[in-house]
Amino acid sequence: MISLIGFSSLCLSIIFSLALLIPNSILKINIKFFLLIFRFSTILVCISFLSLVLAYINSDFSNFNVFQNSHSEKPFIYKISGAWGNHEGSILLWLCMISIYGFLFSLSSNSLDDFKINVLKIQSTLFIIFAFFIIFTSNPFLVNSILVNEGLGLNPILQDPALAIHPPTLYLGYVGFSLVFSLAIASLFNKKEDKNWIYETKKWSIVSWTFLTAGIALGSYWAYYELGWGGWWFWDPVENISLMPWIVGLALVHSLIMIRGEQIIERWIVFLSILCFSLSILGTFLVRSGILTSVHSFASDASRGLFILLIFFLTTGFGFLIFLIKPPKNNNNLNLLLINKTSALIINNILMIIAMLTILLGTIYPIIIEVMTNTRISVGGPYFNSTVLPVLLPGFLLMSIAPVLSWQSNKIKKFKVYVVFFLILSFVVFLHSYLTVFNTWGFIGLILGSWIILSSTISIVLRYKFVISFNYIKSINSFIAHIGVGIMIIGITFSSVYQKEYNFNISEGEEVKINENILKFEKLYLTEEKNYQSLRALFRLTKEDKLINYIMPGKNYYPVSKMITTEAGIYHDWLKDFYITLGSEDNNIWSISVYINPLVSFIWIGVFIMIFSGVIAIFKK
Amino acid sequence: MKFQYFFKYIFCFYFILSSESVLSNDKVDFKVKELTLELRCMTCQNQSVYDSDSDFAKDIKNVVKDKFQEGLNQKEIKHFLTERYGEYILFKPYFNTKNLFLWLFPFILLVFSIGFFIKKLKNN
């Protein structure tokens, strides 16, 4: 019953959206009525999605999708998250968000009526395309042909708090770019000189980018504690795919700052907007078609892949076609100097695009080679580390001073202060590297990260007085964001370069020495949880006979899907993480891996600061 | 003008540093780690041999260790492994004609855009 409601409201919302596309020449709809229909369609598609969620909550196994991905004994939160823990449900969520973004736009926008209608028409078109995709290839409301009392269960690896909210957050990012896409295309149809679309684009691209950042961070945090591989970024194809719209979104957000009335930058913004959403769709295609091997390759189907490829070509082709046939109205040159703000931003954009293209190439190159020469190759972490990082390095260097550059001239106020501080910093970092183990990447990362933090702090101190008010925070927002990046760079550098790994074979009651710490394997616990058995090893970490903390790595066994998941035990300290994973057992002797990951917390702090300044920027006029 | 010099120095500094090779360590374990991090565990999902605990990964780790002790170098071991498992096992593809585009593309792009940028700059 509930599935029927879901399906029919989905169909109704498609019909309403189709009605919105009737050209004005046939049927003239006034703006109020137009908005009403659009919002009504949004409400309908939300009802459709909520009824799927309800079917999951009620464990309604007459729905085939619920039967395949749920189980009545799952905890409540994973019943809800199960609704988007599979291909069909997640695409419905995606669809729902396309509509919600349009809805929010229709409520908040001060644009001219014509422009508003154009944006919503394009948004509706995207909605209809994806809705057809759902109905023809991925319907979550199919009826189960057999009568069953129990479902097959959700993949245990997805039963985790971070992963429950990871997909919706990520999708809010990906799908937000659909609105940015619509805004860009609609701006090409603008007859009057109306610059309002730039403000709209700014707002929505920052919203999407912030959500995307949060979504990616959640994913990698999950990978850190759940996969038990000791790291948090693996250059997995799906990670790469999420990184591409993220990078282009970052370029977009930055080029929106450049607007000084130059036509060429407006063109560039439109181009980036179209590219962002195209990459989001391309990512979906690569993941869902199953042509890439990845930890995310759940649900793969060739026919779906073809359909998404069609959507990709349709939207991208259409978008870029309009972009090309609508010529720029007038052309004025940019004020480029070595080195002012405009040129710094342009270099930033160029480097971002190169990084994105490199990631794209590395991700799809194995496919190209397999098709052309019939040999399989892998392109993994080592490739990206040695190509993307060198490309980004000058960008990071530039970033440290970019916010203080001027628009008109190539002079920097208080230039000497920066040079002095840079020299002092270099000396300190050099001394530090000299006294500890020298590592090239460690040195570069440390000096870059700390220089970015230092120069941003100097700028804040030099240019503004300390009055804590919202306006003040807004005015130093770009510095705050860059401090976040600096902190993150230090975290990334230290956790990857100076990670220490120890392997032990140890039985209950024994202890091992790690540097000045003593790790004692106290006890092994086996407990029955609601839908899994949990095995935990209790470790006591002490330093000079003082207890630091208990760490409990372990494994979970999920009887429904007969799967074992590893659960890393982590003790978070501001300066380092003690990270333990429990390996295999042989005659009551357990093999464990202990990682000491320095400054991992900096990565999350840095990301948090970036998200914070993203939120602040949304409210910035 | 001062500013340009400042940048030149920073860039020189950076290139000197990056051209220097990472500390060499003679220990076999270190070599094994270095190499196995670049090998794909064929039975896992996108995990390196070094990080994996699967039987396949354990075998490969042992093979690599033995080969190092026999006196083979990294290149020879890679060659040995790709003969058995195909190039798919390497996370860092060979620099050969087939992968030329993969390796050169980012840097060609970089050079071109620098050239383009400088040209634009001169026009101003």
C-alpha cells in the first residue's frame, strides 16, 4: 500500500513537472501559478521518498527493494538509512533533492520573474530526466513477487553512524550543482543585463561545495576507522570521482570572487558551473555502471550505466552547446599583473583544472587501455601522488598570500613583514627537520602548511582590529578558510609521512612496548548485540605506569549477511592517534597492527574550519 | 620587483628539495614495504598488498621478500610479478609508450598553461 502511494506520487510529480515545460506560446501560465505547480511537485516527490523510508521503517517486505536491503532486526537508524543504502533508494533521494533545491531557490530568490521561470524550467527538465531513469531502470517501489517474512539485510559495512549520513550529505553537494547548472544555462538566455544570477550562483555553489566537503570528509573519516587500513584516503575511483566536482566547485567559488564586470570571467563561471554538474553525473555513471572496481561497487548494472551515460551526454552536450552558440556580448580585457589578485585567482583556476583533468584521466585510463589493447592496468595512489601533488604545490604556495594581494597593482602592503616572518618560519622548520628525521615531503608539507597559517594570521592581525562581530568574521572569512587548509596540509603530511606501524603477535595478558608506551592486552570480550556479535579486545595503554586510555579494537559478525567487519580501536589525542586493528587468531595468539598516526586530528579540524567558513560565506552578501 | 625575486627563490628552493631523493634505507623490510605499497592485492577491493591481510597479499609479500634476499632489485621484481599477474598488479603503471599519455598529460598541460598565462601577461 505504502509503495503504491510512493509510486503514484512520483508519477504525479513527473506529470506536474512536464506541465511546467509547456511553452508559453501554447499555454500561458502566470508566475504565481507556475511556482505553485513547481512546489506542489516537490512536495509530491518528497512524499514519494518518505513513503519509501516508511516502508523501510515498517520492514514492509512486500516491497522488493526493502526485501533486498533490509532486515526487521536492524536498529531503527539503519532502517531509515537503509532507504538510501542501495542504488534505487539513493537515486530517489537524488531526485528528491533536485526538486528541493529548486523549491528553495523559488522561495529565496529575488531574481526577475523570467529568469526564475527559466531556472525552474531547466531544473524541472533535469528532474524529469532522472525521474524517467528511476521509473525505467531503478524503481524502488517494485512489488516483491514472493511472500516473505524477512529481508536479506543491509550490507553490514553500511551500518555505521557516519555512513548513515554520508550519502545524503554528499548528494546535497552533488545535486546542489544541478541548481548551479540551471542558473548558468538560464543566465545565457538572459535578455536584459541582469547580474543577479551571479549572486545566486555564488550562494548556491558555496552551499553545494560545503555539503560536498562535509560528505567527502564523512566518507574518509568512516574509511579511517572502519576499513582498518590505517589510512583515510586511498585514491579509490569513487573518492577520485567525488574529488573532481569538489575541485571544480572550488575553482568556481574562487572565480566568483573575481567578478569585476568582465564578460570573460562570466563566461568562465558559466563554463565551470556546467562542468561541475557534468562531473557529478559522470561520477554517478562510473560508479553505478560498475565499470570501475572500487569499494563502492554496490549495485552495478549495464543498462543503468547506459541510461546514465545518455543523461550525461544529454545534459553536458546540451549545456555546452548553448554555451557555445550564445556568444559573449562584449569583451574587455582582464587586469593581469605579476602578481595581483586576478592573476593569482587565474593561476589557482588553471591548476585546479589541471588537477581535475589529471584525476579524471587517471581514473578512466584503465578503461581506455582495456578497450584499446585488451590489457588491464591499474592507476592508483602512487600515480596520483606523483602527478597531482606537484601540480597543486605552487597553488598552495600562492594561496598563502593570495588574499592580501591587491586588484590593481602588484604591491603588497607591509611586504617586509611577510618576508621576515617567512624567513623565520623557514629557519624554524629547517631546524625542526634537521633535528628529527628528514623527509622531503614532510619538510615541504610542514613549511607550506605552517606558512599558509602564519601568513593568513599575519594578514588578519595587520588589516583588522579585533572586534568580535559577525561582520568582522565575514571580512576575514577567506583567511579563516585558508588557515583551515594549512592545518589540513600539516595533518595530511604528518599522518602520511611520519606514520609508524608495528605488528605484534600477542595473547591475552601479555604486554608489548611501543616507544615509551606500554600496551597490555587485558581481555577478550564476546557480546551479543541486536543484530550482530561483537568481539572486542581490551587494550590498556600506559605511559610511565600512568594510564592513558583503554583501546578496544575488534570485529563484528553479522549472521544475516554472514559477514565480518573490522572495527579499528582508536585513541584520539590532539597530537597523535593510537590506532589498533585486530588481525587473525592462531592458538589464542592474535596478530595485531598498531599504527601511530601523528596529527590526524589536524585533518578533521582543518576540514571543520573549511566547512565553517563555507557556512559563513553563504550568509555573506 | 622585489616580489618577483621572492618568488624565484621560493621556487628554486622547492625544486632543489623535490629533486633530492628520499632517504635510502638498506633494510629489506623497508624495501618490501616500499614495493608492496605499489602493488595491488588482486583479491581485494582496491587495497595494496602491503595493507592487506588476505592470503594472496601474504604470498606476494613473501615472494617479494625472497626475491630481495636473492639480490634482485625492485625493477626486476616488478618485471617478475607483471609476467605472472599482468600489469594490473602495479598501482603505478610503467612509463612506456602505452602509458605515455597518462604520464605526460598533466605536465604538458601545465607547461602549456604557463606559456599561455605568460603570453596573456605580456599582452597586458
